[in-house]
Amino acid sequence: MTDKPIQGEKRVFMTGNEALAWAALAAKADIMYGYPITPQNEVMHYWTRLAPKYGRKFLQTEDELSAGFTTIGGILAGRKAFSATAGPGTTLFQEPISMAEMMRIPLVMAIMQRGGPSTATVIYSQQEVNMVTYGGNGEGWRVVYSTATHQELYDYLIKSFNTAWTYRFPTFVLADGYQAKMREPLVMYDPEERGMKMVEATPFVGLPGMPGKDRPAAHLRNTFSVEEELYEAIIPIHQEYEAMIDHVVEWEEEDVDDAEVIILSHGVVSRAAKAAKNRLREKGYKVGYFRPITLRPFPEKQLQRVAAKCNNFLLAESALGQLARLVKEALFNVPVNKLETIYKPGVGFTAEELIEKIEGTR
Amino acid sequence: MVNNLAMPKSWNADTKPHKFCPGCGHGITLKILGEIIDELEIQDRLVFGVDIGCSLLAWDFFNVDTVQTHHGRTNPVMVGIKRANPELLCIAYMGDGGGYAIGSQHLVNSAFRNEKIMAIVINNCNYGMTGGQMAPTTLPGQKTETSPYGRDPETMGSPTLGPEMVAAIAPAGAYVARASIANIRQLKRFLKKAVENQIAGNGFSFVEVLSSCPTNWRTNAKQTWDYVEKEMSKYFKTGEFRTPDEKKEA
């Protein structure tokens, strides 16, 4: 049995779900807890086939609530534990995620968005942005990476374990059914062979020594008796979240300096946006491209800086304004000339329709 | 002044006197559990999980690593810990709402899978923390805040028989019993056997404890005791339902 599932750089052609399973192995995840839901099932299918070969574990739970809370248990025991879900599963997962936020539990998850609301489709959408960034009865203390390619699925799932265990906020790879199910090439690698240091997992419970004598007992709670007690507990969490932002926020921008219009998008839609921008540039249109990679924390300062150069935007998303809400909040108090939107809930984008839209309005 | 000598060693003296109401059965159960932790010398390898409801008041009760979870979710958190690190002993401690209503799917599936954890359900026939609503275990005819004219089994269902249910579905190796604060020696015997069953790694260990809630029952000391000893025990039979060798104490 080898500890290193991937040695050297390995160019592969596979589905996104398979890439996620390999990424979790490469990130030294110890255990996955999960419940079947389309389109994330193959993350479990590959993990259950691969895990025993590398001494890793799996538990199929009775539902997503249990998947979330058993994952939290695994993390409390000091293991790198993760899960994956989608759609109505993400809804159920809000409960354990909120506990992870309050108790600073480094929960790692892949969310493969499907149509919504309710059961909707098993195929694709970007309608879980609200829920993954700000769901639960809390303040959105989460890190959310919205990926666009299989390479990013692999890179950002590995990175998610480090982000989660460094800052102790639940961390997500937010993708979708298209990324889950399509095949494309990527390069798999062992992160430590590339010089990336993987943060060690440490237990919250079961540390050596007699509790109350050799060490304090871990008394972990999420309930507080009075208002001020809660206030004093959560303000430091908020401050630590704020202090983390500059260290984790990520975005991508191209050709913004002389742009007359900037296409805003995230996730897989940004591939159509980037292709449209490139082809319009070839035709002589001054088009720019901006894509938040972290939807939470949102690259506010970065978008504001771009808006100071060009304040005409075309926003495209496979939802009815979930990205737009984050963008509008980021651009509050910034003069915006035009924010045009194309909302296609549950439906994908092509570069051509974005090109047509921009050519039609010029 | 707190008399430390009367306390189990595993108790956290800094949080005593404890936060439960006078006459509540939680204190009795947790004292016995403390004695068992001491006798079996498991304080340094135990993780104690408490639910939402009155059980959460035990979040700092012991000098034992303790996790207070969400309503009904203590079983899966303990399952997750045990699966990740089987060296630890895990006890999920909850009320009848957490065990038989909001968390029933977790109890049922933990039992089906014979998870190597222990679960304790405190049955006091009502939801205590939220102010005395009807629970899965509320007796027929019993008045609560949400059954003010008495529980009518026709429209509100009959009381859940937890150990009977768990005993019916758990595989071999499980330990399942119902005890009562009205019989402390038996309660200690059953709780200890359940902990030992987990130490042996035989299977799921489950004990329901018939307990009291004078605050919400609005009963005095004698009425409270009578209700546990006479009324509750008529419906909820104490005894062992499953043991690893299938020899049972009635």
C-alpha cells in the first residue's frame, strides 16, 4: 500500500467527479462521508473504489444531515474528512454547515450544482450560489471557490483542505453538473512533490492526557445562554473571517484596462465569457473579462478597482441574479453606468450568444 | 459549599451545582454515568456528545471531551468520530425528542449498521427545555402544552417504544435496555453493561432511561416519583431487550 496515489505529473482525461476523488486522495483526505445525489454520485463511486487501496475510509449515511454531521465528527477526531452533494442535498447540508461555521470546524465539500428550486433537474445550474455563500442561520463564514475547469476542480479541492485547516472555516468547491459529468484533460500531481505544504489535521477531541488534570477537557458548544455571551463569542469569529479575506480572495481578470464593456461571470459560464471576450477582441471590440473565483469572500476591492476603469458590465449567469446580488453589493457606492444581465436559470451559455449580445448592442 | 468527595472523579467540579432543575432525572443519570466512567477508567478516551434540549446543559458537566451538537444530530456526530478514530469511546446523550422524533432516522440507521457507539435517551414524556410540549414518549391522556386536553392516540399517535424498536432492528452484538431512575442499581448495571459493550466492540449500545420532569409536569416530589415509578413503568417496561449473548435481565 502506497501513501502517494499520484507520483509525478500525470496527464489524464476524465470526468470532473473522478478528478475530485483523485484530488481528495492527493490532498491526503482520510475519510469521506456521503449520501447519493446526482450529479455528484461518481465522486463517491471513484472514492469507494480507490480509498481502500490507500488506507482511506468511506461511510454511506442515511441522508445528507447525517453525512454532514458524521463528516464533522470525523474532523473532530482529527481526520481530514470531506463530503460532496448537490441541490436538495445542499439544502439539507445547511444545518451541519452552520454548526461548522459556529464551531470553526474545517469542513470541506464539493457542491455540484443542479437545477433548482426543489428537485428540479439533475443536470446543471448556478442556483446554489446564495445557499453555499450565505445559507444557514448565520453570517456566511465560508470560503467558496467557484471552479471553471477540471484542472481547477483538482487544484481547488486540494487547496480547500489547506484553506479549511488553516483558517477553520467551512470551505467549498462550488461546481456544477456539467463539470461533474463531462470529460476533459487535466494534469494530476502530488501537491507536496510540487512543493505545496499540506496543513496537518489536528484533533479537537481525544488529545493525549487526562482531561481536567493533564489538559483542559474540550468543552465544545454552539449554544449560548444570553445575548451578550453570544455576541462575545461570535464577534471574534467575524473579525478572524475579515482578517482572512485578503489571504484567500481570488479572481481572474483579462483585458480590463482599455475595456468599454466587461463580461462578468463565474464558474463554467466564465469559459464562454472568456472565449467571447477573446473573439470580440479579435474583431476589434474593446471587451474585458472579470471572474470572481472566490464567491465568498467576494473580491470586492478588486471588482471596484476594475469598475474605476470601466463601468459598463454585461453579467451572465445560469441563475436569476444570484451572482448579480454579490456584484451589486460589491459595487455599492461605485458609479456604474450600465449593468446588463443575462439570466438563464438552469441553462448553460455559449460564447456565441454573448458575442451576439455585445455586437447587437454596439 | 460543594462537597467534592461525593462527586465522581470525572465530574467537572467547577460547573457544580449543575444546571438541571431540582428533581430532574438528568442529575441522577449523570452521577451514575460519572461513577461508571471512574470505575472503568475511561475518562481519557471518552467523547461525550450532548444534544439540544435539556441534555445540552451537560456540555461542561464532566472533565471529559464533550461536543454539544444540534437537535437530533448527536448520533451522527458520534458515529463520525468513532468511524474516524475507533480507539475513542463515544456516548451520544439526548432526550426523547432528539432520539425518537427529529433524530429518529439517525437512531434507526445507527442501530441497523450496528455502529460501535453508545446512545442514551432520557425519556421524561415531554420536551423539557422548550416548555413542556408533547414528545414521542408522552403517555396516552397525558396533558402537555401541545396536547392540553391529553394525548389522544387516535390523532396524535402512541408513545414511541424506543428500546423495543432498536432491539427489533439491531444486528447481533447490540446491547439494548430500558432502565429507570426509580431503580438506581439496575440503571447503573445497564448503563455499565452498555459502556462495556462498546469497549468490547460488539455493536450498538442503547439505553433508555425513564426520568422525571417536575417543572413541566407541575408535580411535587411524591407525585413526581409516583409518575416515574407507577405510571411510566406501566407503559415502558424496564429490562434488557438485547445483549450480545442474548441472556437478558427482565
